[in-house]
Amino acid sequence: MSPRHAVVTGASSGIGAAIAQRLLADGWQVTGLSRKAPDWAGAGYTHRAVDLLDPDALLPVLDGLAPQALVHAAGLMRAEALGAMQPQTGDQLWRLHVDVAARLADALIPRMEAGGRVVFIGSRTSGGAPGRAYYAATKAALVGLARSFAAELAPRGITVNVVAPGVTDTPMLRDPARASMQPKAPPIGRFIRPEEVAALAAFLLGPEAAAITGQQIMICGGASL
């Protein structure tokens, strides 16, 4: 049997890189979509350079791809308090978190056979957080998108789920754009590790997760308690 094939966005760093590396270790072939190729790329990995925020560039880069799994891990975090919210921030977050997810799904899921898997990387913040209104709103919309796709695809044996981590120790955590609102560690005393998010995503992409669909599963280190 040929290796299973997954398309992973944001594969050059952070959670996307951790997921791509985990899948490669599990024997998958991975096509990564991001602006720059990762410095760790090796056997089994193919990179397709694309600016996901450019709608005219996304569909052409998907030509010829017929994966068994899709993981949309690319994301941005922007913190803006009331009175300082910028409409362009909301537009950017919506396009990357929701519109790109929908475009990827619309292009790739029709090519999937029974047993296909889709995982969107959401956020625990989808329930709302001060100073993060635009971000929370787009991650909440992502859940609605996933549940709608899951209901449509269940008869075809294709699952769609959202993995929603709390604050994760990635380069985005140190983004100067969020310097005004520093997160605090959850009750377990540390931030979530990208490898922990990747482990859950890998499980949801596997055969044992065939009965799990339309769910948002949080990895929060106890922050939701």
C-alpha cells in the first residue's frame, strides 16, 4: 500500500511543523503549504510555496493534490482592546482562519475517498477572551464551519474536527503584535507543547477516530476548569 498523504498548512513552523513532523514519523507523505519551506524538511515531505492570504494563489497550488487528510494549522494571533480595534485585523484573521479553511475544504474534500480526515486547528479562545474579539470570533466561526462540513460528510465516512489548544509554546507566542497582552500559564504550570497538539491531530487522522466527527477538542492544561 502507498503511504497516506496529508496536506498541512503552516508547516514551516509552530503547530503546523509539529503536525507535519509527527505525520512523517507515522509514515505519512506530507505536502506543506506555507510561504517558506521549513528548514527540517526531509524524505516524504513536499513543499508548495504559497501566500495563503492571496485567494488567487491558493487554488492553483492545490492542482494535482488528492490527499487522504487535510490539516489547516496556519494561523495568526492579534490582540486589540475595545477602542483600538482595526477593521483590517478582523479581515486578515477571517481570511486566514475561516476563508482559507473553506477554500481548502471545497477544493480538496471532493477528491477524498471514504476514510478521509480533516482537522482544523482552532483555539480555546473561541469561547471569548478580553482583547481578542476578532481572533475569538474567527476561531468560533471555524467550529461552525467544521460542524457543518462534518454533518454533510458523515455519510461518506469523512470526519471533520477542530483541535483547540490553549496557549502553545510556539514562535507566535513571542510575536511582538501580542506583546501588550501576555498570556499566563494554565494550572499545569506550563504552556501547551506543539508536540501535544500534533499527537491529538495525528490520532484524529487515524482509523481509530472514525467515529469522532464535528467535535472541538480542547488541549488547555486545565485552563478551562
